[in-house]
Amino acid sequence: MYHFTALTALVAPLDRANVDTDAIIPKQFLKSIKRSGFGPFAFDEWRYLDIGEPDMDCTHRPKNPDFSLNQPRYQGAKILLTRRNFGCGSSREHAPWALKDYGFDAVIAPSFADIFFNNSFKNGILPIVLSEEVIQQLFEEVDANEGYQLTIDLPSQSISTPSGQVIAFEVDAFRKHCLLNGLDDIGLTLQRAVEIKSYEDARKVSMPWMFNE
Amino acid sequence: MAGKTLYDKLWEQHVVSMDANGTALIYIDRQLVHEVTSPQAFEGLRIANRKPWRVSANAAVPDHNVPTTERSAGVESIEDPIARIQVQTLDNNAKEFGITEFKMNDIRQGIVHVVGPEQGLTLPGMTVVCGDSHTSTHGAMGALAFGIGTSEVEHVLATQCLLQKKMKNMRIRVEGKLQTGVGAKDVVLAIIGKIGTAGGTGYAIEFAGSVMRDMSVEGRMTVCNMAIEAGARAGMVAPDEKTIAYVQGRPFAPKGDIMTRAIAAWKELNSDDDAVFDAEVVLQGEEIEPQVSWGTSPELVIPVTGFVPDPEQETDAVRANSIRRALDYMGLKAGMAATDIPVDVVFIGSCTNSRIEDLRQAAAVVKGKKIASRIEMALVVPGSGLVKQQAEQEGLDVIFKDAGFEWREPGCSMCLAMNADRVPAGKHCASTSNRNFEGRQGAGGRTHLVSPAMAAAAAVAGHFVDVRTVMGGN
Ligand code: SF4
């Protein structure tokens, strides 16, 4: 499980709405049975000019100079700024694995697809929802200022801009608690094994067809 | 006190416990597993030295990576070594943990969302999960079914539970009647066109109204399948006599007295008359025309009688930008008629439209005809071995082959092109699948989402046509 408390980092813009999980990590890379190594293939079809295949060495592949993440000024970014409905499409956790492996610890957008939003927390990526207006403002500031950084503070649920503006954000209390403390979901749930067992036993009596196997 | 929605009832029946800020531990009745999103979950169990909580709640089937061409050698038939390892890993994990698996050459093998209901593994009133967003399909049975990520697959394996927050309730009513030639796929594409791909985000959608009541259980699966394309993790339809008839006699379905008790309980699974929904959308069945998606998001869809939109007339800048990008990727001109879009490849298959009724609808359109000379590839990929067998008994395979289609083995195939079935760059594909994202069916491939009847009609014409005019003569 991952920890997240505070982060001050470079912001990279991805000015597109509806960025889907197929774009975040194309399907040919889903054949891997591992959790790691997806970073070099994040946004593969937009990022490179050739067609990526698993196990490729990406260091010498031709890069698409028009793709924002390829610009020198955004190298080393840990915060991704993007548009509405980010992460739509499939349930593949390979998408947050790829973003995390690439180096992102937080994604800021006006909205996220539900499953992606969930998967992000489980992989130590903090998804932050801000209004369309604030997102627009941040896009403009990022564009105008090379080296633009934001500070994200999870305990106080706030983002600070270089000019000193403080922007509050919402986060679910349980997810915040897990991220701050680096807790393992499965371990936490197993502490409630007795409760689960008694629910299950009662259900076997009331709805036996659910256990007809 | 206001009544309860179907979703409220399903939710309440599964809450094991709830904490102060509304995060609930909910019990999962069924988990379906496929090869792509499970290896890391099983690996996690092994590393933590954990065992599955209730092995019999799980069932596994390989579908995404399996070849749809000759494959009698089983796993060895998979040429791509990386894909082969993944399918082999599923076989090994199922064996190691004792999970029922329908392997590649088992006649019951197929797309996980076709196999679940077909085997009676998915029942009304269940919570059903799978590491796959189209798990929403199973909601057609009156189940609470949704896709999860791999960490959650592991969580369900280990605890039989998930941590969830309750979603909001949305009801989409489709009233009236559908025109001849308009089917479940057109209904759901019209819904997505109306509410957008994020319209259902945060909601569980109940599909209701006379069109949904009149629709077959398989048609309801097509609609619920694409709830996720409307942004909703779960879509559902209240179970009725059709659902019960569908379940009866399936291999994993209850039998005898227990089935009688189950049926009594299933009859309670519907929204109360005074239930309150957080959002409600109404469509009129008569107004729905056959649909064709023209862009790179399922919401970029038009009626077959319509025209590709013009970004200059869009006032929302983000949306105008999306239209521009989509036109560019799809190689289309603003304002062109849907029926002027050429078709090079045809794909009839996927968990949206690969069941027997889908194949019958497509076969009825191509019967006695030939696919157009410009069509480079036309595939029919049945959703499961049993669907394939049924179709062959009805002679549908012969109809398709005579028309010039290839008749394949079951799997996901060209829906996401993880196996060898791909749409070549720049080519237009009339596809019965559910996603038209850039590169979804192959790098550079251009997907148009349509119903099986519309795909079949496009195959014959070499461009999109209004299937209602083709069917007029019948
Ligand atoms: S058929 Fe397509 S959408 Fe359905 S499970 Fe397979 S890949 Fe996913």
C-alpha cells in the first residue's frame, strides 16, 4: 500500500477531455502478468510516432514532438492536469499502474470516470476534482510559467499555487485515512472476518440459491 | 417514507456493515475472472499467503487473448508468446486455487459476460463483479453488477467483500414501442447520445419503461452492457417472467424447491411505485432510429438518417475541440451524411452483440446476399462455444459463409484487438462492439458502433444504410 501526505511538484498539462484507458495504456501492453514496467508505454500512441509493442526498449523510439508530455519543460512532472471525464473506458488497473510508473502521484481534472477514480487511490495516485473554471485557470498558468509547480497537502485538503492562492479540494474520509497511513485494504477488511462470516451464514439460510454451486 | 428503488433493495441486501461516513462493506455473491485483469490479483494472494474466502463464488474463463481461428491445440495455439503466458497463467491460477474454469477448448468457453448468464452463474438479486467494466451486462438479470480493478479482484478473492459507497439512483425510461429494424443496441446508443459518456457517472442506472419490458433478456444485456459507456458502473433491469424463464434449467441455476423460493424473492426485486430517483431520463421508443457512431467516443453518435456534426457550430470549446480531433482521426468531413460513410471491415461479435439473437438478426439481413466487393474483412465471432453450436444447428453459419463472412471461434476478438484480429489503419469498421476509442480495434482503425442488423446491412452495401429500408421487402 502507498503513502501520500504532501507533494510539491512540476505540473504537466494534457489538454483533452474524455482521455480513456485505452489511450493511457494501449491494449497490447495488458498482456503482461506483472504490475510494473508500464511507465515507458503510458500514452504510447500519442507519445511515440511508431507503434509500441510489449518488451520494447523505448529509449530510442521516435517521439511525437507535439505531445505535451514530450516537451522538455514538463519532464519530471508528478502532477497531471487534464480535462473532464479522465480515465473513462475500461476497468483496467494497468492505467493507474502506467501513470504511477511514469511518475505521476496526482491527477487534477474537473471529473473522473468512477472505476479509474477508485483504482487510483489503491495505487497511490491522488485524483483531485476541481471546478472547470479553476482547471481553466491552472491550464493558463501552467502554459504561461515554465517550471510551474503546485503543492498538494492531503491533511489540510488544499493546493497552493506559486502566487500563494490556496484551493481547497474534497476527498473521501476513509480513502484519505488509508492514503495518509498507507493501510492495506485487504488486511483492514480481514479484521472484520467474524462479521463477514455471520452475514454469510445468515444468507445461506435466507437465500440458499445464492450458494447453489 | 419514500419507497425504494431496485438498486436500493439490492444494495441493502448486501451491506455487511457501514461506517459513519457511508463507506459500506458489501458482500459479493459472484466473481467472474478472465486472464487480463487477474494475474496480479492471484500473485498478490500468493505474496500475502492468503487463500480465497469462498472458492465456489468464483468462475474463470479466458476470452480477451484467445485466437478465434483454428485452435484445437488449446493454449499452444496462441502464437503470441506473451498472450500465451497470460492464458496459461489463468489456467495455472484456477488450478492452484481450485476455481472452476471454462478453458479454451471447452464448449462453454466464451466472452465472460456471455458465459455468466448462459451458465446460470449470474442470477437475479446477486452482486456480480469482474475485473472488467462491461460487467454491467449482468445487471440485465436484475443483479447489481459492476466492473472493478485488479486490487479489488484480489480483495474479493480474499474477503468476498468490497468497500463501496452507495451510488445515486438514475432511471432511464424508454416508453412506447420500437420501430421494426430498431433494436436494443440502437436504444442504448441513443441513450448515450442523449446523456453523454459522463451522464451516468456516479449513478446506478435502472432501465425501465415499456420498451425495456417488451425487450428480450438478451436485448436487455445489450443495453446494460453499455451502461458503462454512459459513465455508470452499473445498469440494471428489474427481473420479470422473462428473466425467470431465462434462468430456468441453466447448469448453475437453482432447482426444485430452492428455485421456487428464489423466484418468490426475485418477484420483490423492483422499484416501488413511490421510489424517488436522483435523476430521470425519458426517451420515446418510436423516435429512436438506427444509430451509427461517427467519432471516437460512444457519445459521438447520429441516427443513420443524420449528418456528421460541424465543430464550427458547437459553442462549447472543449466539445468543439473533441469533434475536430474525432473528424481528423476518423477521416470524415463535417456535414456528410451517415450513409456516405464507407465501410471496409465488418465485425459482428463482442459482449454487446454476440448472443444467438444478435446472430439471428444479422443473418436475417444477409441471407441470400453477398458482402460488397470493397469489404476487406467480415467476421462473425459468436459469444461462446454454446452460442456457436446453437447458430450452427440453425444454419446461421452457412448463411454468413455464403455471404462472404468468416465464421470464427468465440472470444473478444476484434472488439479490442488484443489477439490477431485487427482493423487496419485508416479503415472503417462497422462494429457491433461497444467502444470506438482511437486505436481500440487496431492502431489507426476507425470504428463505427452499430447494431448487428445495421452491421450486416453495411456489409452488403459497402457503406452505412438504413436497415429499415433493406428490411422493407421482407
Ligand atoms: S468483448 Fe470487448 S468489451 Fe466485452 S469483455 Fe471482451 S474486450 Fe471487453
